[in-house]
Amino acid sequence: MPKTIILLETVADEAMQLLKSTSDMNIIIGFDKAALQESIANNKIDAIITRGKGQVRDTLLNQLPHLKVISRCGVGLDNIDVAEATKRGIKVVNAPNSNANTIAEHTISLLLLLQRNLYSAITMVKEGRWIERGTYAGDEIHGKTLGILGLGNIGKKVARIADAMGMNVIYWSAQKEDVPYPFEDLDTVLRTSDCISLHVPLTTETEHLINAEALEKMKPTALLINTARGKIIDQEALSKALKHKNIGGFAADVLATEPPGINEPLLQYPNTLITAHVGSLTATTYTQMCVMTVENTLKILRGEKPASNCIFNRKELGYS
């Protein structure tokens, strides 16, 4: 009997073709609330595939007693109640490390844009204000100290790129890593870095890791880059620090609330650069994440062995 997979969001065309080409799977769509409820009412759901917006919480799980797999085409699992899924014996699948290269690139891009004031410089030319080049104020990253908070896969890639560009890299992380960069305590990284880049996961311990106290320790010229998760920063405290020029600037691909409200203060400052959570949406990475996730979901439903690290809660469920 065919297994049923419900999609809460669109996936890359290649991944969708992979799903449609199966003869042993029933693929249904639940992109909006009405379609979702109709699908649940008329089908026994074996697996969910979502990206970053489709919410999988206990309210939905209560309606899906046969659910075996929740799959996220991406890395972060903020939109899935992993603890509740684990309690019910449901495998939570993601695409670990699939976005490390592109997020590292995005991080360095934001850092360069902010440090060299490139957005303003480009806008000046596009608006016909070439003559104002004499007012340009920017700097270079060579010789600056980059403090990385969280030296996982992405943090390590950022460190290697920054090192190659002549930056002095230091880091603070949950544990010391076998890397050629000095491990420092958090206080030291905050006080001595010219630029700070966030790469820690969002947990109860890291939420508002960058708060008013942390911001006060930073240099008044320091730049803060966040391509991890928005809630790692206390945005109200950050807004005050920027308003009073207690830090030099902020660039991010993530915010605590997405999309931000039209009156979000962080959008108003001239020394902030914010992209719309697009770091992983390059053609290469988006396709890779979706195809990888779909392939592993199909393998699990067929009783085959998926990629060794794709089941996020494998240890809790008793898998090696």
C-alpha cells in the first residue's frame, strides 16, 4: 500500500520531480490551512516535508497518529517541535551541513559590505551622486580581529575565509576545537574583536546571548554579523546600542521576527544591512537541501538506510 507524504511548502523542482516519479508514494499538498485540513481528513499521513515556515507542533501532531517522519529541507528546526516528535517516536529529518558553504559566503559578503560601506557607495553611483565620493567612509577587513561565536561547520569555514583574507581570527564555542585559532572566553572575544560573527545554534542557553551587557563590552567601532538565528540577539538592546553609537554597525540574514514589521527600528539605521533570510537560497544549496531531504525521507519510508546523520533525533530514538 502506498505511503502518503504531505508537503507543507514548495520544494525545488528536482526534488518535486523525484517525489512525482515514485510509484509507491502518494504525494499530497497542504500549502494552506484549508488544503492541509482536507488532506488530513482524507488521508493517513506517513510523512511531512516542510521547509522553514510550515509549523509542526503538537496541535498538528495530534491529528496525525500514523506519522513516522517529519522532514525539513534545511538545517534549522525552529519550526518543528522536536521534543514532542521524539516523545511520539517520530523521526525528525534535516539536511545537516548542506548550507555551510553558502552561509559562510553570505557571512563574509555581509562583513565586507558593512566594513567597506559598499551598499552606500553603490547607491551613491546609481543615484547619480558620483561627485560625493569625497564623503566616502569605509575600511578594510585585513588586519582586523574577527571573533567567531560558535565554531561548528559554518564557523570553521568563515574562519578559514577570514584567515585567508588577512584577518586575525579568535573564537568562543561550546568546546575547544582542533584549529589554529585561539580559543578565548566569551568576555575576551566581545571586548577585543573588531568584528563578531554569530554561528551558535538557538537554544535556551544562547537565546539573547548578545544582550545589553554583551553589547556594552564590544568596541564602539565593532561590527556585529548574524547569519545564525535572530533570537540569539536581544534586538531591543541592539537597537539602543546602534542608536547611541555604542557599536559600529550590524548586518544580518536573520531577525527575531520574520518578516520584520514596517516600523522595525533596525531597518532605519544607516549602518545596518539586513537580507531576507536568503543565505541558503542559492540555486545550488536550495536544490541540494531539498533533494537530500526527499531522498532520505523516501528511504526511511521504504525501510532502507538513509544518510547516517540525517535523523536529527536518532540518539533519542535509539539509533546509532
